[in-house]
Amino acid sequence: MAKATHSRSAISGRYVTPATAARHPRTTVTETGSNRDSGTHSRSAITGRYVTPATAARHPRTTVTEQG
């Protein structure tokens, strides 16, 4: 079975279509699977890596914050 993928805009926080994610790769984070961890996590839309809350605050248009 294939893993589910969802793309979320770092600007609006809303889920977007795969076509929109392809057009805006620097401001879209693609998530695979489910977020079953606890706590709040911030991820850079540019690098795809998790970042600190301070980094997320400095770059709100390119960071997605996920609730666990």
C-alpha cells in the first residue's frame, strides 16, 4: 500500500493540490504518512527539515507548524 502524501502551503497553512505544490516548491511542505507524534513541530518549506521555534518565527512565510 502506498503512503498518503499531503501538501500544505507555508503561507496560508491550508492543504493544497499536488499541482499547486509543484508550482510553489519553496513555500509548500509535502508530508508523508501521519503526524502521530506529540507536541508542536515546525518544518522549513525550503529545506524540508525541522527547525526551532525561533527560526519559524523569523520565517513565517516559508515555515509550516504542525500540531502533534
